[in-house]
Amino acid sequence: MQHGRPANGNHAMPLTTSFPHDAPIRETRSTCPYCGVGCGVVIESVGDTITGVRGDPEHPANFGRLCSKGASLHHTASRPVTLQTRLLQPLQRTERGTAPQAMGWDAALDLATERFARTIAAHGPDAVGFYISGQLLTEDYYVFNKLAKGLIGTNNVDTNSRLCMSSAVAGYKQTLGADAPPACYDDLQHAQCLFIIGSNTAWAHPVLFRRIEDARRANPQLKIIVADPRRTDTAEVADLHLPLLPGSDVRLLGGMLHLMQREGWLDGAYIAAHTTGFAALQPYIVECTPERVALECGIPPQDLLTATRWFAGLENGTRAPTLSLYCQGLNQSSRGTAKNAALVHLHLATGQIGKPGAGPLSLTGQSNAMGGREVGGMANLLSGHRDLANPAHRAEVAALWGLADVPARPGRTAVEMFQAAADGEIKALWIACTNPAQSMPDQATVRRALQRAEFVVVQEAFATTATCQYADLLLPASTWGEKTGTVTNSERRISRVRSAVNAPGAARHDWQIAVQFAHRLEARLRPGQPTLFPYPTAWADAGAEAIWNEHRESTRGRDLDITGLSYARIDAQGPQQWPCPDAAATGKARLYEDGVFPTPDGRARFVPLECQGVAEPRSTRYPLSLTTGRLRDQWHGMSRTGTLGQLFGHAPEPALQMHARDMAAQGLQDGDLAYVTSARGTIVVPVQASAEMAPGQVFLAMHWGSEYLGGHSSTGQPLAGVNTLTTSAFCPTSKQPELKHAAVKVLKAELPWRLVARAWLPDGQALATRQALAGLMEAFPFASCVPFCAPGTAGGRTGVLLRAGAHDAPPRALLARIEALIGLDGADTLRYTDLRQGQHRSARLERGDGPATLAAVLLGGDTRAEAWIGTLLLQGLPADGPGRLLLAPGVHAPAAVLDAGKAQGKQVCGCFGVSDSAITSALAQCQGSERERLAALQAQLRCGTNCGSCLPELQRMVRAVPAQ
């Protein structure tokens, strides 16, 4: 392990590229930066180069497993990726819309200090806001919280965790008294029923899903219920799938409680001894009749009864344990708190809490959303799970920080903060480690806020996010493999994050940047007084530990007391769960085992509920329900995963999934472009028939922002990706927006002129070229731009694909610019142009020791030959034979290439590049039970034998493809 690495100063650190062949390989234990499962990783490095990553077999969250994203982390840290995508020095824009210019750290921090101090002096502390991230470390979070609430005196500090976990927080606090998930991952081994609602766990939390598969193998009697409008890979493994209509979750859960009461399946003794409020809940229970629930949820009454019986778990007079897992389907809702509370009610009413295998376990969306909640890094919270509205809590934090008080006025939450900036009330914004120009709902308002704010600071590791385009000041931050500190996962387990290499260029740690800014600002706001930030910034580990120790003290006596933990103890004993007070030998795996809750009377609470649907119901004008969600191999805005072509193999390009019947009604076929419109705006995207979708519903992955999906409107305004469509309506309690649902209409886009440009590019140029091509997307009514790689390669050759649609052929100069970027501007380029017909084709072959292969191609106008030409390029097939066919209009293709295209198919296994066609062919020869056929398939093709992310899809194919 590496400890005590010096912090980067004003001078750029060299980006080393080579090392002696006999240089020692260091191994550093750390944590994956993606989802809230919190997997341990072992980073391999030589010098300042990360060379590999594998799962940590000793980490209790994953025991050595990693998903496709985690297993490819080292590729995202490679030198080519770093040089093309990372922020490597502070940059300033002296004028909006211009290229930023480099500056030194001292000048950058002085500028930020001057602008914030001036704004505070002129308009007050609430004229500034900080928008931070669930991917920051706990130490980063703590400093930003103290900077805003302690030094500046504003509660305008919120986080993108507001977009994913605030409803879970509010639901836990309303019912159980504290934001503390009561169950743990080990409960999967003890549960007899698993109730998954609002979560495609197979894709969003793949390693946890592997543990679900383990539990089922160990206990074939385990019942799995999945409630989800889509038939996802998670739903595919369920014993019972409840395809409830969007927004009907509270009604579903109320119907289950109604049946439990009617059938005598409640635990009356537990309700009487450990809860309050059940009598006041009766009007809600009474109105949730099975008939009404079945109608409003769109599910059969018998399925509702079956789900309720399995959840209640009463068999032969004993109660079998039920564990609930849930995520954004409950949280991202204008009624998110009510949905969470309704689920907790089921556990309280049946005594299914505080016991092995039982309890409501919220699955955290980001790697450290939990840690951010612990330090109070949100507009309504204070450190140590304290509430801003509680005067005693404010006094405790003020005393800890050595202040007379902390501000009582509630801060602006995420949506409110950007609305206030758009209205001119917030003048200066500091955005750290998050990308609101991609991830926030109602992008028109968000982008207006970023444009109207007088000073925008973006503190980021990657220079490629959409938000960076709006920054007046860009500050380079360290990221995975370089950071040091702690994170907390979904089961309250605190893990160490350790630096394996120095941050590149002049990048600094997030907490370091905040502390160095705070030192300058407090000289302006409280001159001559002792610093509020006595943390050493010269040595990263020492500074991070000092911050964490202060955070630890803030938890003393609280529900999350960690005074018994230290960096040294976590280093020696491994990741630890809270609470773990100083007298405890270990943390608690499960909470509320004694039936005592952190409420004034020690009882859990049933809270009154109302059954209200989505914020934006379908209508005649907007007849379809749009839901959003995750892709298997991508993460959030794709600033990191989007650097790897291999992670686009499973879902190569943006696509709107629709039911075939709805497509037919609009005259749409697979691959057609469509306008998708909500009350807030329009995007253009290809459509794709999907058996997962019910009629009246469409799905678009949350990841496709303007970095990858673009174009312009009829008035020439740039399109801004999926969150152009989503609503900023939010839950009145949690303030979490309803990102999951919007009412939309889908109409065929008549854009007859099409363009496809695809090319292999050198590793050191591919990502920069993609970024340059993406900058041209707004020249077309529709465009998408993504990387790709050869099937079955990891960290290997990279290519770029630009796709566009327009009413007419674009100016020749635009096509020439695209050709120049992908290497089609040389004398060796083959060309065909018909200006009258708007046809343009160009291609370049590359020749090595063997036959010539296709290196780059552009098809403009008639793109029907794309399929076979794409196969030629992707598979590196001999290209001399096709010759003139590359430039010919129509779909004429050599038979050999057509056969290769049929065999290529859609990628299922990203680790080994195995396609669905190869799997289907192999399965036809595999005999025996489903398990035996899967084993034979894996032995033959190796698919599903590495990260396991494709296993749910493989199992579905095993069931669907019969043996010959």
C-alpha cells in the first residue's frame, strides 16, 4: 500500500509513460468509484502508471468480484485517456463562449476568492451556491459543508445525491427516525423472500446481483418478486414480475398492506410494542382494495395476492424473513418519500425488520452518497445526521466548529439552486465533481442558470463534460487511483480509498482545493481570527485523516457514532460498518434488533399517506410515459466510462425503446429517427423495438447527454440530451425531482439526408477526435457521436462513429471538416460525389503485411450500405475485393461480408466480445438442464466467466433458445 504521498503543488507533475521492464509492480487496496455497492479493488501500478485492477478478495462487499465497469477502471486511467480527457491545469475564460486559457493555481484561487468575496459583500452569503457530488470522498464533502455553512454562512450547499437518494433519506427518517439502512448484504443469505422494487439491480448494482444469484443457488426455495414497469434483466429472474404502471407504487404497497390486514398476516404484537400511528393509517389501508389496486397498477389481482403472501412469509405459523431492495424507481419521484415510507410500513406491519434476512435496504446510487449524508452535505442537513431545522443541532455543530452559530435559513436544494440562479438570485456557483448540464432535469432551466450566473467555477477531473463549457474558472481535480480518504456504501460500511499514483498535471485533491480556497476567503471574511480549516495540505494522507477525525468527533453519541473507528483500524481490520462507538469491538451489521428506534419515544412510526400518481400524467397531447434508467456498462454522464469503446459494445448508440405496437402506430421501424417531445423540449433519437416495454411506455437511458446525443431545433437551438425532456417537479418532503417519468409524444422525424462516418484512430487521438466531432453535432438536426472498439478487445484499438440526419445535404465545408478529423483528407482517400443528388462517399484503406483493410469511411445521403461496410471495418476483413462497392449507392455487398455481418450480431459479453448470434448458435448444441447448458456455453465461449455482468442475459437466452 502507498501512504503519505505528497500533494501536488503549483508545478505540473510529469505524465510518465515508460518504466523499466523490471520495475516493481505495486499493489494498492482501494474502492471502486462507481455505484453504492462499494466494491474493494486492488490497483496494480508501476511508477505513476496504473497498469491493472482486480477485485479485492478480502473486501466484504464484493469478495473479489467486479462488474464490467469496475473491471475496466485501469483502462480509464491510461495515459492516452488522461492526455485527451483530463483537466491538467487551472483554466480561465475571460469571455463566455471562448476557449479557456491556462493559469497558475495561486492566480486561480485568488480569482475565485475575489469573485466570491465580492459577491458575498454585495448581495449576501445566500447569493452563492455550492453543488457537489456523491462521488466525492467523505473528507471532500465535509470541507465543502464547513466552507459553505461555517465560513460563508449559507446553507446553499447541495449535491447530486439529491437526485438519487434524498427520498430514501426522508422515508427512513419519517418512519424509523434516522437515515440508517437497517439491513446488510449478508441478509441475502438469510432471506426467504426478496422483494425488489424500482431497481434493475442486474444492471445498476451488478456485483450485488451476483450475490442474489449465489443466495438462490444456496436456497432454491428463495422467492424473488420484482415490481417494475419494464421487464428488465432483473425481472427475468423473478418468480413473480409485477409490471405496475409508472407512479402507482404507493397504491401497490397499500394494496399489499390491505391484504395483509384482511388475511390476518400482520404482526399485531410487533405493531403494538414497537410502533405508533397504525390506527391513523386505516383510511389509506381501507381505500387500497385489491380490485382498485389491480386496476390502477395494471396487474392481475391474483399476482397481488401472491406477492403479499410471499412478502408476509407466514408458513405453518412461523414467519420467513423478507428483504426489500429498492432504488431510483421509488426515489426519483414527486412522491418519493411516500413510496419509501409505504415500503417501510410493510416491514413494520409484519415485524420484518431487525432480523437476519429481513428489512428495507435502499441501494445507494453513487459510491459515496451515504458518506455525504453522514457529514450533512445537503441543504437541509448538518454533520452527524443532524437536522438544520433543529436549534439544538445547529448549536452542537457551531460549538464543534468554534462558531457562535450556523445559519438557520434553509438552503436551496439542487433544483431550487439552479432555478434561483436562472432567476438571478444566486450570482456565483461552485460545481464540484458533477455534471448538471447533463444530469439535472429540465435542461433549459439549468443551462439558463449556468449562462446567467455571473461566475461559475467547475472543479472537475475531466474536461469533457457539458458543464465545463459554461465555466468561467476550471479547476483540475484528482480522481480514482489518485485520491485518498473514505467512502460509505449501501450497507453503512466505511472503506478506505487510497492513492496508487500521483494525480496528473497540476490536479489536486478536491478537499485540498476547497481548503486552500477557504484559507484565502476567511482572510477576507474573518480577518485575524483562527482558521476554521486547520488541515495540512502538503501531505494528502495527513490532511485527509485530520478532516476525517473531525468528522468522526461530530458523530459522537449520534445514531451513526463512529468514534471507535480510525484510519489505522480500517487499515488493519478492513472496511467497517457503523455505528461503531469507541467502546464497540465491531460495528453493527443490522439495526433495530431490539425493536428500539431513534425517535423520541423509541417507536417506529406509521405515517399518513395519500395515493397520488406521477407529476405529469399522460394526456392526449403527450400520450406516452417516458421512463429513464441505466445501461449495464455505463455510468451516469459517462465522463469516465465513455472513454472506452469496449463499454459501448452492449449498447453502442442512443436509442429510444418502444413497444412494437406503438412504433407501428407512428409508422416507425427499427433505426428510424423520431422526435421525442415533452412540455419542456424536444430531442431526436433513433427508435428500437423492445419486448421489455409495455404499450404506452418508452424508455431512454439516463446517460445520453449532449456530449453524445445532439443536434439543433427548428430555431437553431442546440439539443441537450435526455434531460431536455424530464420534469423538475419534485417531492415536497425530499425535494428529489421526478427524473424517472415524463409524459411525451413520439413522432417520426422526416430527415431524409443521412450521414455515417466511422474510422479507426490512433489511441492518442481517438477521444480528442470524438470530442471535436461532437462539437459539430449541433450543425445537424440530429447527431450522435460515440467511440467503439473491435469486438472482444479490452483497452485496444479505438474508433469513433458519427451519425447524423438532416433535411438536406449540409455545406461541403462541413463534410470536409468531418473528413479531415477522421483521416479522409489525404491523397489516398477514395471519393464519390454527386452534388445534385446530395450523395457523398469517401473511404480510406490501410495496408500492412496482409490484405488491405478499411480504416475510415464516410457515407452521406444514401447510407443503406452502412451495415455491411461497418462489418468490413469492425472485423478487419479484406477490403480490396469490395473495391468500388464501397463508393456505390445502394446496399450491394459481397456475400462473404454479408455472412460475416450475420455472424457478428449484438455484443452480449463485453469481456470476451461474444455476440448474441454466437451464443444462439452454441446453445443449439448444448444439452441438459438450464444450469448444465449455461455451463457448457461458458466452457465453449467463455462468456459470463469474468465480470459476470452478462449472466442475466445469458440465462434469459438459455431459457429462450432450445437445444436441437
